[in-house]
Amino acid sequence: MNDSYNWAAQFGEIFVSCCEEYEDDNKDYDAWFDEEDVGFLKSIGCKPRELFDFVEDCCSSDSGEPTPETALLIAAARRDYFLVEQKGVLSSVVIKMSDLPAKTAELEGIAWLPRVIAKAEAKLRGEMDENTMYGCGGDSAFFSRHHIHPADFLRVIWAAKGDTHKILNFVNSGKYL
């Protein structure tokens, strides 16, 4: 059952359970989720592989990033977009890693920005392929360097509606639009 009031707690419980599976050396993420879990994730616009990527990075990084809280905030931005903009309908489009701007691409001298914008747009729409992660090491380095939380960036991308000047202003100022 989809419980809009308690969805964040349900996400947190699933995240912790997945971390326990990962730490028990179970890397078969398809086995982590029962039918109810898969239905819940689908109802918030989250794919099992996306959750696995966050769990894997959380459990295997020295910094513990993304934390469960960061994963929840990113999931919340995606969920909001999914419910508000997409009216709960999943996109059938898949953006491959090769479709993204190059890792060396710059926008007004800011390295990685074109790539992370494209990834954030694809993340919001639920269109990233399974081999691409929003919040990967390159994204994390960009966010750290610019003192931006990855969930805040998603919301800025949503609010900017493709206006790169608004995104540049945010990245350069660190302030919301």
C-alpha cells in the first residue's frame, strides 16, 4: 500500500535493510526487494538499481556519502517531480551515459557543469540508464567543490526549466533562484 504520509520512513527502512544486505556481502540487489518494495519504489519514481548505487556508495566510501539522509533528499526531489510534473507516469525514455556531455565539458569555465545538468534533468525524469548514477564520484566532487547539496541542485534544475543562466547564477552564488 502506498502511504504518502509515511513514505519517507518506508524509504529509510528499505535503505537500512539494503545496507545490511550489502554489508552481509549480498550484492544481488534484485534479491533485496520483495514485490511490495518494488511497488513502493515505483510509486515514488525510484528504480531498484538507483537505490543500489546509493547503498553501495554509502557502504563502501570512506565518507559514508551519500548518507541515508542524502539518499532520502534526492529521492524526495525525484518523487516530487514524478508526482507533480509527470503525474505519476514513468518516462519510457532512457538516457545512456554516451548521450551525456563529455566529462571534460565546461559551461562558462565551470568543469563538469554541462554533464551534471544533463544528469540532473535525466534523474528528475527517471530516464537514466542503469550504468549512470546521479551523485557518482565526479558529481560528488563537483557538488563538494561548489558547496551544493545534490538534492538542492535537482530542485534548482527543476525550477530553472532549462534556463542555463539561472543554473549558472545558482552555482556561482550558492543561492536559490
